[in-house]
Amino acid sequence: MEDEIRLQLENGKIEMKIPKAKAMNEWVKENNAYLIEHNHFCNK
């Protein structure tokens, strides 16, 4: 299983997939919480 991250930039976009095992790292959890709290995700 994996999570998908999409970043929309002025000059293009970046898409990446992160395996769930990597997402278990504490700094990844903290970073995701920060991004969610500050509305850095784009839902389409």
C-alpha cells in the first residue's frame, strides 16, 4: 500500500508515491500533520 502526493507548482507539477512503511517514520507523521494543518494539500 502507498500514499500519493501531488504538488502543483507554477511551472508544473510533481507527483510521487510513498510506501506506507516509509510513512511510519515519526518525522513523516509530524510533517504530514503540519501540511494538513496548514492546508498544503490540493484535492481534485
